[in-house]
Amino acid sequence: MKKRILALLLALCMIASLAACGGADDTAEPDETPAAADETLEPSEEAAEPSDETLSAEAGSWSIYWYLCGSDLESGGGFATGDLSELLEVQLPEDVNVVIETGGASVWQNDVVDASKLQRWVYNSEGLQLIDEQPSASMGQAQTLADFLQFAKTNYPAERTAVLFWNHGGGSVSGAAFDELYELDSLTLDEMYAAFSSVWTPSADEQPLELIGFDTCLMATVDVAYTFSDIAKYLVASEETEPANGWYYSQWVGALAQDPSMDGAQLGEIICDAYMAGCEAVGTQDNTTLSVTDLSKVGTLLSAYETFGAEALSAACTDPAFFSQFARAAQRSENYGGNTKEQGYTNMVDLGHMARLTVDTLPSAQAVLDALDDCVLYQVNGQYRTEATGLSCYYSYNGDVGDLNGFITLGASTAFKYFYSYELTGELDESGMEYIAGMDITELPERKTLDTMGWDGKTLDLDETGSAVLTLGPDAADVLASIGFSLYYVDAENDLMLLLGTDNDMNADWETGVFSDNFRGVWGALDGSLAYMELSYEGEDYNLYSVPILLNGEGYNLQIAYDFSSEQWSILGARQGIDDSGMADKELRLLQPGDEVTLVWYMTDLSTDADPEAYTADTVVISENTAFGEMQLPDGQYAMLFEMYDATGASALSDVVLFDCANGEIMTTVF
């Protein structure tokens, strides 16, 4: 009894300390803990000593091994502390243990965790106990993960085991667990697999673990599912970036405490519902995703995915124009984490949405959809992520060969590795040529790319309605992955051009290759101040845009949605871009009254070919009535250039069309 009372007091002290130090902001946890006393938590002297031999697992028991790499999410915002606080709200039964390794952050926003060490904790029916300490090491290294997993397995075995990653995520190529102390070193998928397979014997028929969970961004991918298909029965992860409030620990761990007899599928569904409830409580639900995948059924999906890739590769080898056709489907598919110049590129796209958009040209796409429907057991998504099917896949939006090489090392589909290699480089290595030889293809036809078409600076015409027309002919469908436009404000007197952004509001006839402007003399604005904005997703029901800003002096991208059915604009929040390491920002920052938002525009000289450079424009003080919407452009001269992209990521610009706006009237001039 003394031991139980001491452990309870210990847990209460930690709850108080965590709550006092964690801080609150727009993405604070749904259940906010009251301010606490100043006591510093000391580990219980009666903490159980770990054994040197593996204990036997008890029937009906659960262990959760939580790899808590705090990173800047903790040092800057205390978000790991917030989730620990939620965990400690739950009274666990004797047959449930949560084993935690903390590290990866320069500072922890509580009086408990020591940032200079790797610390191991157990939270169970007797409260929270510090049970082991190790010297600092990168949590982005396979050995660090393997050591923790072996320690947890040896000392806290259970009939059902879940391993949970907490941190940033970067998708199939960049992985997860970016360690702030070690130059944002992260665990790639091959490193994760090496760590797990050194502790458990992989088996596709009898996976040793019940569940793998990623409370991170972007890790619900077909490549992650492939990686863990012989390690765990179920995968719980998000296709999209997560908001920093993350999983709702008091709810889902609380549900497990009430019913430890549940399996991983049941727990995964509860995690999803709790996550969505937590996001709705703090207003971060609009573009969230989370799914449960049955990894025992992923084999059928992987087979269908490989056939899908092989069919795409065969089509491209027969007629390279297929690259452009496939690229246009990918451009219209829901993509995640930001795939624009301003946001950076994750190169992750929803697998099911892309399959749906190609099913008429690639019959194997239907098998992908059927397999997804079978293995994705449950998912939740916000209103601006309605096309999500539960797992994403790699697509090279930016044409970066270095990023592609990362996918070639880690990806689940051999065929798609060769497909993208041929698409971006125009050739295949020896193994690729051997692969297509199995399709009775012995040579690669030359691709059509923008570099060979001579469309840069293409002249425009003016039609009878006064619209500028770009005529490319039928070759457009064979070459272009997408077409949009860039809009500039022209200040000839001061030799300046201000880039206002990109959009695709135009009339397009892909059969004839004729494209015309739909310029209406309006543009996006925040509280009446014109904003630079980039189109980041073009959907049937809504478009998504990214607006670069300084939020209280710090760089962010404001996330904007336009709903076609309601004809309404919405501000979803602000995120920072993709880090050079590939790390996606997990914090969705909601605007608060009193925030200062400085709009960022891009400026260049009218008389030179210099690239536009960023500069700060208007500053808007956020109020309860702040809104984003279209406004009439001020009187003046505006320049539009049609912007063409091919499947390699190369681009070309048409000649200029000028619009002179005065008193609501528009006069168009082409050159």
C-alpha cells in the first residue's frame, strides 16, 4: 500500500510539473491541466530495477513502447510535455505498461526530463518511475532505437505490444524521429527495420507486434506499410501533416485501460476517433488524416501496386507521352505536406486517389483500389482531405533526382522506381533494362520534354472576347504535366514587377492544346491587403493555397482553402515549410486576435531577367473578424505569363499578356 501511495504522489507531482511548464497556445491539448506547484519531481527510490533476463508475458497484457523524440516540438512548444501530461491523467490497470524513452530535444519544458541524457521511464498502475538512464545519443540512429526496444522487450513484455513514434515525420524518404541535438538526424525506413528485426524475428504470418503507431506527420505510406508488414499486425499513421496537438492520449490510453482485452484493430480505431475529437476541440481538424491498416493484408496491395507500376512503365516505354498523362493525374490527386516552391516538397500523394484518376488508362488501378479497401480498416479525415484513402505513395512532383534516389533505396515498388528514373533522366540502368526486357521491351523511345519544344517565350493571341490565347497544339497533351499562370503588378515608372502568385483559373482544351486566360481583375487578400499566394492543390470540390507570411516576425505559410460549393474562402492555419532534412512541420498554428501577420511578396526589376526576391508588404493585425477573400485589384497594369510544367519538373513561360485595370474595366494587350 505504501508503494502504491508513493507512486500515486509521484505521478501527481509530474502532472503538476508538466502542466506548469508545458505552456498553452492555439494547439494546446484539449484537456488543459491547471497550473501546478513548483515541486521538482524526483524518481521514486522504490522504482523497479530492470531485470537481466526477459520476463514472461502475461495473458491479456499490453505494453506500449513510446519512442518520445522531443525535438523542437518540445523545446519550442512543450508539445511532448503536453502529451505526457495527458498520459498521466489515466489510471492504468496492472496488466498495462507504458515504457518511454525521452531524448532528442535541447530543452524539455518541465522539471522532470533531463535533456542531456536518454532516459527510460515506465508508467503503470504504480505511477511513473524513472528506471534507466543512458548517455546522450541520436534518436535518429538505428542502434539507439534497437537498444530501447530490446530493453523494453526484456523488462516489460506483454501479450500485445505496440511501438509508438512521437516526433516529426517526413514520409517514405525522410522517415521520422528527427533529433534536434544531432543535426535533425532521422530514422529512415531501412534503419527502423534493422532495429526492429534485431529485436524480433520478422514473420509475415505471425507478426511479433500488435501495432506500430506514428504520432508524426506523413507516415501512412505504402512504403511504411511494406516495411512493417512482417513486424506488426496493424499500422496507425497519418497521410497528411499532423497538428501539434497530435494524438489524444488521455482518451485512447484511457480506453485501453478500461478494456485491455481489445486488439490492435480496435485500439487503432479508438486512436483515430480520439485524435479527431482532440483536433475538433482545438480547431485543427480541417485537413487532418489518420488511418488503421491491417498489415497482414498488405501483401495483396503490394502486389497490385507493383502491377500498377509495371503497367505504367510499359505504357511509358511504348509511348513516353504517357508520362505527361500520368503526371496530370498526379497533379489532380490529393497530395500531402506541401508540394510547392514556397512550402517545399514531400513528394507524397494519395495512392487511392491517383489510382481512381488513372483507372481508365491503367486497368490494374482497380486492383489497387480493391486492395486498399480491404487493408485500410478505418480512417478519419477533415473536410479538406476528403480524397484520402488511408495510404499515400511516392510521386516526384519536383523532379529532384536526389530525392528520387532516396525512394529508389527505400520504396516498395520496383516498377515505379524504374518508371520515375526513366521519367526524370530519360534512361534506365542495366537492372532497369533487364526489368523491361521481361515485358519484351528492348529499347527506350525518346521522351518529349519542354526543353525540346521551344515553347519558352511562346507568343500569344487575342481572341474575339478579349482573352489572351496560348496555342500549343496537340503536342501539349503529350508534353505538359500542368499549366497555370503567374500574375505580376507592373510599376513601369519605378522599373519594378511585383509577383502576386500562381493560380490555374483559365480555360484549357487539352485536345487542341489551346489555353486562354480567365482574368477577372480580382486576387486573394487578407483583410483587404493583397497577398502572394501559390496554388498547392487543385480539386473538384476545393482548391488549397499557400500564402507566405511572417507571423509575429517568424516565417510561416498560411494555409487557405476555397470551397467551390459554398464559394467561400477559409483560413486553415499556418505552418512552416519542409526543412532541408525533409522534416515536415507538425505545428499547425491557428491565428489569434492580436497576432501580427506581415504579407510577403516577391519583387524583380522590370528591365532585367533577375529572379524575384522576397520583401515584406502590409502587416495585418488579426482580429475576431479577420478573413481571407477575393478583392478587386487596384487600378494599374498587371502582367500574366502562362507557366508550363512537364513531368520532369522543367518549366517554361509564355510571352506576356498585359491587363490595364481602371474603374472596374480591363483592357488586354498581347505581344
